[in-house]
Amino acid sequence: MLVKTGPFLGASEGDNRLFSSLQRWACFMLRQIALLSLFTTGLFSQSDFQQVTAYLDQSVTNQTVAGGAVIVLHRAKVVFKTGFGYADVKSKEQFKIQTPAILASISKPMLGTAAYRLSEAGKVNLVAPISRYLPSFGNLKLISGEALSRAPTLTELLTHTSGMRHDTAPQGRPWFAEWTQDQPLAVVVDRYAREFPFYTPPGTRQAYSGIGTDVAARVLEITSGRLRNALLQEEVCRPLGMMQTYYLDAQRVRQRPMPTRYYISKNGGLTVAAKRRMPKKNTYSSSGGTIISSASDLAIWLLMIRNQGLFQNKPFLKAESIKDMLRPNPVGSNAQGGFFVREKDAQGNPTVIGHTGSSGTNCWINFATDTIGIMITQTRGKDIMPFRKELQRRIDQCTARLSLPSR
């Protein structure tokens, strides 16, 4: 029987299954090579990070956090890695380095990475009004009723300067709304265009907007000809061998259950969070909040960025694209690819970039000290903010004392 679509047009179903198997095998081999490079090179001494290990153990004992994973790279070499505490406190299931978990808003710069891949391929213009790709955004208005002169650009969507409804505004978190359930992203974004007036003109003010990230994802769907979930796989995950990274869907979660999510109750104890809706495959979930990944996969992605776009000594992105991705946006505190700029040098160049997530995640690259840090937990982010900051402080202290050979 011939099929009309697939990896090989007109190929048999058996041939296409073989092609998919070969793709999975190739991705697996890429991952193994990447992990071998990450975790078998460089110096690694647990004693160098004794104050980090002690703090993690103490925090689990005190029920400050249920558990998680931490990886630290210095001069492109892993110098510390550990799982700590529990993926599920009741069953005592250990949280490991490769335990997949919800990244929450770290999803945003990862989607930004896909945007820059498409930009390099000539499929999307990052600074053109998105009405070029989404005609429904061609006649926009402010919440006051005043007409807008143009639609936002993809860069403005990625940097939260689009003027779209922010997360804390009424209806600002549609991923919790009933009307988005089981809908494709296209339907959700079309409703944004019709019913969600802008709060400010594009490019004039920063206001954190997951809705804006949804619109960015829809632009990438249209320009790539692929649905969002497949786009992430084909532009980011497979080329980098990130086999544990994907958008949330019910089928995948059934295949590999997720860690339990927790929050800190008013009495100070860890409490199991209410279970959230599991989207069906290729139906709506927050584009900037529902990528699943592991600490080891994040290390591969962040190391590529640190290496100016090189992955295994081959260009995944051009150095010019990485520079543009990390360039501070003129308005607000984001870099143009979606990371936050945490520190700058005297010339205004970013020295520390990073992003956190509401599920209890944090990642950063410190270019001044050549350090990459990754923290994944599933204890609510706002409840463990002091823990996150103290952990990063201790990691910074430990890496400052390292004396590895220069690269």
C-alpha cells in the first residue's frame, strides 16, 4: 500500500516505519555521544562541592524541597552532578539526573532556539510584523479601542514586549481555561487575535506574557509547516540528541510517568499539588510552559549556546545567531531569544543569562566565569525562591575556587 505523506513520498508503510526507527536510533547515538562528552571528561570531585551537597541534603530533610537534579559545568566540563531527594516522597522514588520533569518557563528560550533555526533557514523573519504570517493579526486594537499601527514581531513576542495580555491580567493564563481544552494551537491563537485586545503598543513596554509565546509558537508552525510539538523535535531535540525533551502530552506521560509536583503549605510542609490536565497529542498546552526535559538534556542545549552554536564541533546555529539570541533587547530585561539577562558588563554585553520556571527550575550561563548551572525540581518555584538563590550562591562560590586547566 502506498501512502501520500511520510518521510519518503510514495514509500511503503514498512519503509516509513524503518525510516522512523533509523531516526530514533540516530538520535539515540547522538545523545550517547553528547552525554559521553559531557560526563566522562574533566575533573569531578564531590569534595569540591561539599557545601552544595550538604545544602541539598539539609533542604530535603527540612522539607524545603522534595528533590531534584543539579548539574554544573565549568569551562565546558562537568564538575558536579547529582540527583537529590525524591521524585515522589511517598514511594521514596529517587530523583535522578535523567529524570524528566516540567521545565515550565524555561520552555520559552528553548522555543526561541527553534525560532533562530528557522530564521537561519530563511523561513521566518524575526523582526517583521507577524501579520505577514498571521493575517488575523492585521487589524489589532488596544484595550482602549485605539487601532494599532502594526502587529508585533516575533522578537517582541519572545521578549515580552509585544503588548499582548500579560499573565497577571484577567484571562492572562488561558492554559487553565476550559475553552482551550482539546483545541489545536491554531484555534486558540485565532481567538487571541479576535478577542484579546492589546494592553500597550508593540515594542514600548515589557509585560510577561505566555499568550505572546503561544502566538510565537503559532508563527513557527505556519512558517515551518509543522505542528509545534513536531517542530521542537525536528529543529532542536533530534539534532542535539535530546531524547528526553518534548512537549507535554498524555500519551508520553503514560509511557513515562512524571515526578510528583509539590508546593509548600501554610503550615510549612510539602503538599502534593493538584493534578493538572494532560493535553492530548497536538492539542493546546502553554507553549512557553509545558516542555518536559531532564537536567542532562538541558546541559546539552546550554553547552551548545556556550559553544557559540557548535554541537560536537559542527554548527547547530551560526555564531552570529547566538550573538543575536543573547543580545539584550532595547526594552525590558530579556535577551532577544527569550532568556533573561541577569548581569551585564560595562559595555552592556550580557555576562549572565538564565531563566527560571514556576515548577521549580532554574538554568543559567555565566560567561564571565564560564559556568553553566542547572537545577530541576518539581516543588513550586515561588515557594523555593530562597532555596534557589542560596543554591546558586553556593555553586558560584564552589566554581570560583576551581582551578581547571584553561580550555
